[in-house]
Amino acid sequence: MKKRVLSVLLALGMTCGIVSGCGGQAKNEVSEAPADQLGESADSGEASESDEATGQVPDTSEHVDLKMYLIGDRTADFDEVYGKINEILEKKLNCSLSVDFLSWGDHDTKYSLLFSSQEDFDLIFTASSWCHYEQTAALGGFYPLSEDFIKTYAPDIWNVVPEMAWEQAKINGNIYMVPNYQNEFGQDVMTIRGDLMEKYGIEKITNWDELVEFYKACANDGFYASQGGPNYQYFQNKGYTITGGAPHGGEMILYNTQDPSDLSFTYLLDWDGFADYCKQAKELADMGAWSSDVLNSTEERQVGLLNGKTATLAWNLGSCRNYGRQAETEHPEWNVTIVDPVSSQPKKVNSYINNGVAINNNSKNKERAMMVLNEFYTNPEVYDLAMLGIEGKHWEAVGDDQYKIIDETNYGVSSNCNWGWNNMTITRTEYIENKTEVDKVYDQLDEAFNANIKPDHIYDGFNFDSTNVSTQFAAVEAAVDIYYGPLVNGLVDDVDASIAEFSAALENAGIRDIIAELESQAEAYVAEKQGN
């Protein structure tokens, strides 16, 4: 472990000054972290200074069975891998951990039900904007984590996570999640069928118009271009990004992340660009660019590409590489590659709370749950198991801080929602002896991303707290569930009429109250950050 920490410190020192980046496991270099953020591993067996400072000694005398919820679908060898993790937890903390998954297609509807039904569980993956962090905290679903609580039951996490990450996680002064410590780009790219690009005479896809050209070519050929409308790619092409904590994962209220001087917010239905996108989406949907049954699909986003039904997969750079490799191996005739449909734009770096883990406020074992999270976050043996699988079966070590894949299909690298406890101080990087074309394109894009990082926008770290408008927020979310999906997927008869109905529904639900409260909070946030 000491060798791995030392190598991390040396690597961080060499890359001092390079900015952060990535969303779903595409890794980047970062500036040097303070030495006191790189604590000893939880497996040291020694009492920490934090324990002495709080005067508390964690009690593990009583055996407990814990339960955690993750996002996605478990892979074939998941239970075997977590059996190995449980052997460690039983020995060190006198507890076991079971895991259930909320699928990508179901988590939007089922996540809140876990709390409203008071289901008995302890830990759950969460994330700002896209995975229910602000909403669940506002409704009292998460246990507030005090500094003393963290230091007592997860001292190694406290030493690793940067102060900025804890600040980003605060809502009304309280921390409700342990943020991940992995820099990631908030930028979607696309894994794409290169054979189809060649067939249609399309040499590159670097902007919105070229992407639409490819979608139309696929539709004209009777082939699904994607699993749904590319609304997020449209927003990014216009320089907009979602606002943390705003309705529907932040998509109802946008801001111009490319212009740090622009402190205005854009309500989606006040923006002409939304109508423009919806009309283009309807044209594409009418042509058959994606399935007309997309709103009823619960398939994982990578499934369409891997089973040959769709031509693209939109995700972060790392995930697109991982699934691109799988497609490349299983179907070399596809000539799979990766494209960036907003290649000219500087790249946005996600906040640390883009991935994290929270404790259920109703958990009967909050202290032990925090201790377990400390193991996942800082114990290299547990960390490697959760990220890579079983050494010797799924992967093998290369030196102290690299790995080589043996079997990627039955467990997968970062395929089981280990992202909530990403810890770049002990994350292994992949050793690739014979790089494929997908690997080479990934390297090129990764280098381009790091060379073109956008200036920070003050709203990049802002997260809206909906507590004061919770009634209106719930009503808005209900209306969004009815109208938004059909519009962004082009599945309406009349775009203008549907937008008008959507707008009226949101006005009646209280969207203006939410906008006013959000703008008030943002103004206070800016004043605080600027020291006014």
C-alpha cells in the first residue's frame, strides 16, 4: 500500500497545475493534493487520531447485516466478487453486505419509493442532479453527516476527500453524501459503428449538423441511430448544461457553462432552442432514427449498440471506451470508434458530487454503514474487488498501480456502480500492451480534452435546494413525467401545441416559484463565493 500511495504522490506532484476532469470513469491528471488528504489505509489496524479526538471507539461487537442499493444491473460474477468483499467485512467489521440494483430504466421512479415506503436498507448510491441527491436530502431521506461522525467512523475518507468536495456536498450547511474523489469530464461522447459511417460516406462527426446527418442516414437505411433523442448533445452544442438540483435532473433550468461571465439561467420552455430541438427530434423520430417504443424501454443504454440494434452509444469517455472494446471484440467487422459531437468546445469538469454514497436516514446501523463505506473507499483490497473483480480471474496486477484485464465480460471494469467511492489515490490504471483502434481514439480524445478544459463557471459548483418550494417541485416533476419524454424523443403530433400544453402545466405547478427561489439561492451563493 505504501508503494502505491508513494507512486500516487509522485504522479500528482509531476502533474501539478493540470486541471481536473471525467463522468463515469474517464480519468484525468489532477493538480497536487495536500499531503494531509492522503491518509493511511483503513487496513492499518491502528486507532486513528480522529477516534482519539472525538473520544469515541467504534463498537463492532454485535454482528449486523447491511444492505446497499446501487444503480444499473449486476454482472454475472457480481455475487462471487461481493462474497470475497464480505469475507473481509466479516473479519474486520463483524458485518455482511447485500446489494440490490435499481436499473437505469427504473431508478427515476423507484428511487424515491425506497424512502417513502421506509424500506430497510443502509447505503445507497446518489449523485447531484442526475441521481436524486438534492431531492432526497430535501425530503429527509439521507442521514446528515457531521464532521465528528465522519472522522469517527470513516477517518480515512476524511483524510482523502478534498475540502472542496465536502463543500459541494453541503445543503443548508449539512453534508448528506460522501462525494467521490475522482476527477471526471461532464462531457458525453459517442461510441459509433464505423462501418456505417463508411457506408454512408460520413468521414467525421464533430458537431450537431454532422450528427444529425448520420442519424438521418441511419434512418433512411432502416437502422436505429440511437436508443432515443440526443437532447443532451443539442444542449451541449449550444454551450448549455444542467443546473444541479433543478427539476428533472437539472434539465428544466440550464446555464451557459461556456461563459463564466453569464450568470443568467435559462428556463427550458422560455428558450427558442428547445422548440428547435424538439422539431428536429420529431423529424428524426418520424424517419425512424430510434424506436417509437423508446419511452417503454428499460434496456441499459449500452445494450442497443452491443446487440446490433443501434448505431451509437452516448456516454462519458471511459464508458464509451469500455463498451467500444466489447463491441470491437465481439464484432470486429463493425470498425467501432468514438466521436465527439461537440469537439470544438472546451470541456466541462464535473463536481465531486457527480458520484457519491449516502446513508439512509432510517438505517438502524448508520455507524457500521459508514465504517463499511470507509473500507470500500480506502482499503485497496476491497477497492480493487469492487472496481475490477477477483484478481487472477478477472484481472491481474501490473506493478503496484496498474492492471491487465483477463476476463472483462463476467464482471467488468467499473461496471457495477463502484463510482460512488471512486478514490483516485488508489485507483489502478489499465496496462494495455496491444492497443486497439478504440484505445487509440480514446487516448487522442483524452489528450484533446485535457488540452481544452473550459474556465470554471461559478455555477458549476452550485446546487439548488428545493426545500422551500417542495410542493411546487413535486408538482413540476409530475408534469415533466407526462410531457418531457415524448417531446425530447419526437413522439408528439404537434410540437408547438405540446410545448404550449407542457408550459401551461408547469406554470400551474409553480415553476415560476421554483425559478425565483433558485435565482435567490444562486445570488446568495455567488455573493458568498465572491466574499461580498
